[in-house]
Amino acid sequence: MPDFQFQKRLVARKVRISDILQADFARDDSSAGFIKVGGLNVSRVSMLGAVVHKSGGAYAGAVIDDGTGKIALRAFENIGVFSKADVGDFVLVIGKIRSFSDEKYVMPEIIRKIDAAWMNVRKLELKDMHVAGENAKAVAHDAEEAPANDEVYSLIKSLDNGDGVSVDDVIKSSKDKSAEFIINKLLESGDIFEIKPGRLKVLE
């Protein structure tokens, strides 16, 4: 009888984009590349994010942002995977991590539009993975900034008529002189997202 060998499909691990960007990329005999997350070798990932850029042509691509960072999606054969997602859409992406010239990117197998509410669900699922690096001083500093953060967060929410609000409008409308800094902090924490370049949205 023929000797068939079946390769088990790799599990798509749920990650934040920052997990990919901050990890070292490595290769071994069993995969085309992987990163280490939570002690596991991860080569296939599941991510949620907002599409902030999309390009066509022979080598289609996009960029997604989940509030912790931005990463490129690139397809060299399965170009049709980008057809159902446009700039401003929230998407689920399942794909394989790759690296070229020291820049990590994801080769998508699946891109599916999702409701923005799923972003908060994923954030809760992953929260325990990112506590270890925080220290008491940082926590105390965040507590002091909380009222200002809440003011800017509420302002973004109130100014948004459905398609987000521009960064400039938030800064002009805010009473806090550090509004731009606070916006960046809220983007880093994942409390708000840049659904298009320069346009912010609160996820509820």
C-alpha cells in the first residue's frame, strides 16, 4: 500500500499584533517560520483588527490595526482573500507569519468581516498574556491619568457620527493640552482604534 503521510494542520493561536511585532522570528525544519508567544512556537495566528490600508495589483495586500500595532497582510497567490474587506472594516484574519528583510508580515488564509464588538471580546481573552511586564510605578501613573483619558475617550465617542472622528477635531475640542498624548495612549491600550488614517473610533 502507498505510504501516505498526513500533516496535521497547525493551530491558529490568538495573538495581538504587538505580540508578533515584538517577538523574534525564527525558522526550523518543521515550519517556514515562527515566533514564541507565551512559551509556544507560533507560526499560524488568529488576529482581529481594523483595515487601515488596502492595495491591489499582482501582489495584493492590506494593513490592519488592533490598537496595539499595525501589521501588513500580503498574498502572492490567494489574492481573492482581500475581496470582501475594505478600509474601515473590522476583520478576523487567520494566516501564517512570515518575514522578509527583517519585517514580519502575515500571509492570510482567511479574512472575514466581523462586528466591532468582537474586538472587545478578543481583548478580554488575551488580557492575562500582557500583565507580566507592568510594574507598580506604571500602574500608579496610569491611575493618575485616568480622568484625562476618560475625558478624551468620551469626547471621541460623542463626536463620532458613525464614520469615526478626526484626530484634529478631538484635539481642538479637548480642554486637555495633552490630548494628542492621551490619544496615543488610548490607541496603545486598544480602547480606541484608527479605522482610517487620522480617524478614530471607540469600540463598544
